[in-house]
Amino acid sequence: MDLDDLAPRKKPPQIQPGEDISALSAHELEARIALLEEEIARCRKAIEARRATKSAAENFFKR
């Protein structure tokens, strides 16, 4: 048995950047935009968390 068989399988991404969207309906495009906006918000939140951690570390080590 290969160890790769034991690893959890990742779901393929729902959205591939640059993929052909010409066949999608307006409703599908709106759903796609909503999903991307949620992902953007999640990324921004993660960035802020990392900045807060960095700032706390900088303040701690300045003393």
C-alpha cells in the first residue's frame, strides 16, 4: 500500500483562475463572485491576524 493512499484527498478547487466562463449563466457568475468575495474577506482577515501577531512580537522584542 502506498502512503499517498492514506492521505486525505483534497477536493479540486471550485474555481480555477483564468478558466473559460463564457458558458456560465448570470446566476452562476453571481454565485462565483459571491464565493470569490468570501474568499477575499477570509484572506484579508488572515492578513490582519498576521499583522497583529507581527506587531505584538515587534513590541515585545523592542523592550
